[in-house]
Amino acid sequence: MAFLSPNYTKNENRMQDARILWADDEIDLLKPQIIFLQQKGLSVESVTNAMDAIDLVASEDFDLIFLDENMPGMSGLEALAEIKALKPHIPVVMITKSEEEHIMENAIGSKISDYLIKPVNPNQILSSIKKLLSGKTLVSQKLNMGYQQDFRNIGMAFFEDMNASEWMDIYKKLIYWEVELSNSEDKSMVEVLHSQKAEANINFSKFIINNYEGWMKQPVGQRPLLSPDIIEQKVFPHLNGEKYSLFFLLVDCLRFDQWKIFESILAEYYTIDQEEMYISILPTATQYARNAIFSGLFPDQIAERFPKYWVSDDEEGGKNLHEADFLQELILRNRLNIKHSYTKIITAEDSKQATDNYMNLLHNDLNVVVVNFIDLIAHARSEMNIIRELAPDEAGLRSLTRSWFEHSSLLTLLKKLREHKVKIVLSTDHGSIRVKKPLKIIGDRHTTTNLRYKHGKNLNYDEKSRQIMTIRKPEDGHLPKSTVSGSYAFATEDCFFVYPNNYNYYVNYYRDTFQHGGLSMEEMLVPLVTLTPKN
């Protein structure tokens, strides 16, 4: 794949076209710096007092202001308040002779953009201007160059026989570049990344198809970490007699890129002790993956051991109503003598109760909290046009995730918990993927309705398609046989199943929605993180 050369010149002249206002009562001593900037193509207007600076800001437009802190009459800090009231978005650089800490704190608290201490040399001034006026452009150029350098390394890895851990490393790299490039001013490399990510999913699907049924026959330790393993392998080991309360937070349908949004917010309050991934089982649907987590069993083992709790896809009834029962049995099976709680947050009232009750939870050895909101966003996006407008793509989904998390009771709870001696393990049951390509399939009335996987007795589809994974014998995938028996079919990459009836209507209805249940990096490679409160 060939790259387009980055357009460095597009914004290169932005700094040269800038108008700068410089207010300093000793402006005559700064003539060499001003001449230096003018030779760089910058327009510099100078004044000797704060009042003149305020008058100019009120009547003219400037891209940047240099403001001396110590001027006769009105001080620089007083002028700063007036300038921010007039035009709050103009970056202001405070310049002062004083290194007193309180002056610096006041300036920073007043939202200055930079802080320089006299004497200043021309290169310091130029550096500050570049950072404030061309910083985003320079960062974008650096990011694009960085991704171009990594592009070949990632692409070459697809030709190697990678294991699960290596696939996780590749996915982490792709998510890093996706998040960084989507936040960049220059979007020229975003489509290249999306193409490489699609290629990665093609190869990841082959990897899963070739290895998944083999993993089902291997014991823990010889296979990658899977859904039934995470509580016994990654949660219970923290119950080692330490004098803290352990919280296991499961945020339903949390993709790895959404976790990175959480991380950027939580970094102020928590230390990330360990960030890793595990592989969600198939189907990557709540009934299968989450029940496997809390039972420590595969779905067919749950159906066999707890027949009164397991509800098949084609049967009526809630399919995730017994997670607390599964957890209780898993604790007993591991002979743990602990106090524990199980809390599920679905409604606003659930959130309020969990937050209000957090002090009582601190008396337990283990507290499990399940938060359903992210999954609700994904499903609501399929049904509500307003959610589609807010989250039209992956970047929009991350933005919506940030907005929710910053104002959520979950973050409120985490802020309260950081005041206490706790350990937190945060994870999910599966992720989701934005589906784009329809696949025709035919099934009888007992066939499951999920867009990313189908289970039924008489499934009819193109069995030669490389975009479908088939498990013909459910027991080979540790999947239960329902009353209709039959096989399982999973959509891979960004495909989704559609029946021939009203085909075009359903294709248009579901294309570009976020779905789960199938096979992709976004659905299967999910975060598993350990957090400790910062002092």
C-alpha cells in the first residue's frame, strides 16, 4: 500500500501569518526579539502598559499575546483577567522577572498558555509561539510519520505464525494509532489505518478459526486466558489476606479503545498496576460470555450443571438473572471463606444505591459490580437515530463513552473508593464491532436472532465463505445443544447476518451499527486491568 506524502506546507504558514500583541513596559529592550520574530514573517504589535493592551484586544484580532506580569498601573495578572473576559480563547504567555511560586500559581490558575522568566531569548519566544500556534500541526506530522514507520512492522507480522499474546500486542498497537490519529488535526492517515485494521481482522479470524476448538480441549495454563478463567486466575489471587477490600468491576461490552478513554480519566486517581487482555469466548454475547465469567465454566458445562438456570436462545426468559448464584457456587468450589457482594447497575436508581452504599461494601472481602450502560449504548444506537448521530463511528463511540464516564455514578464510586484501601480489577465480558458487510443466511423459526452468530438446526449459507466460522458440533466449542440441536455459525470481521426476506431493508437498518456475538479483535480481545488508588 502506498502512502500519500503528508502535506506539511498546508499549515506551515499559519505561524508566519500570525498577529502577536506584546505588552511590556520595557518594550524598547525587547526590540532584538521583536525584529527576530518579524524576520520569521510574524506581525508584532507592541504596547507599554496593560490598559493599551486591553484596548487593542477589544478592537482588534490577535493570535497570541505576550504579557509582562510586572507593569506600572495595572499588573499583568489583572490585565489577564480582563483579556480572558473579552476573548477567552486567545493564548496568553506570561513573562516575568520574578520566580516567586505564588505568581506562577496565580498565572497558571488564570489559565495562561505558557510561562516564561526574564531574560528571554529569541529562541525561547519562537519555541513558545510554535507550541501554541503550530503545536497541533507538528504533533499531527509526528504522529503520521510514526505510524508510517510502524505500518510496515504491523503488516509484516500478518505473515508470521503469531500466538494469542502476539495478536494482543498487534491489537494494542492498532488501537494506540487509531486513538492518536483520530484525535489529530491531520486525518490523512486514518483511512490507511482503517484498511490495515480490516486486514488485521481478516488474519485474526483465520487465527481463531484454526485454534479455537483446540483451545476448548486444553487445560488452563496451556491455552490463552478465556472468559471462564478470569475470576479464578485474575480476581481470586488478590484475596491473599491483605487488609483491603477487593472490587471486581465488570463493564458490559467495553472495547479496548473504550478502556483507554477510562484510563485517561482514571490516571489522576489510580495507578495502573497491570493492563492486559483476555479472549472472550464465542459467542461474544452476554448470555454466554458473562455467565462463563461468573460460573468459571463453559456454556455447555453451565447448561449441564445448572439446567434450571440456563435459558437457551430460543426459549423465553431472562438469560442473565443468575450471575450472583454462579458466583456464589464458584466461591464455594474454590473453598474461599470470604464475605462478598454482587451488585448490578442498570438503572439510574441502581447507580444511586450503589454509590450511597459504598461504605457498607468496604466491609466485604470481595465486591462484584456489573455496569450495563456501555452495552445499552450499543443497542440504543441500533434503534435510535439520535444515538447514531452522536456516535457515527468508532471515534464517536469513544467520545460518547468519555462523556458518559465523566458524568457517571461509576466514576463517582471510583473517586470515593480511592480514599480507601482497595484493590480494583476492571474488565468486561466482550466488546463490539461496527458492522458493514451483510451475509445472507437462511434458518428456521428456532434460529437465533443475533446478527453476529446463528444457532439452529437448518442453517443455510455459503459454507465456503471465509467470512463465516462454523462449529458443526456444539460440544467442540463447549457450547450447549438446545432443543433444536444444530450447528453454530459466526460472522467474522465486520460482517453481519441478514435473512433474504426484506434483505435491503434490514441491510440498511443494521449497517454501521455496533454489534457483538461474532468473531473480531474488537469483540474478543478485551481489557483486564488492575488498579490501585493513588495516595
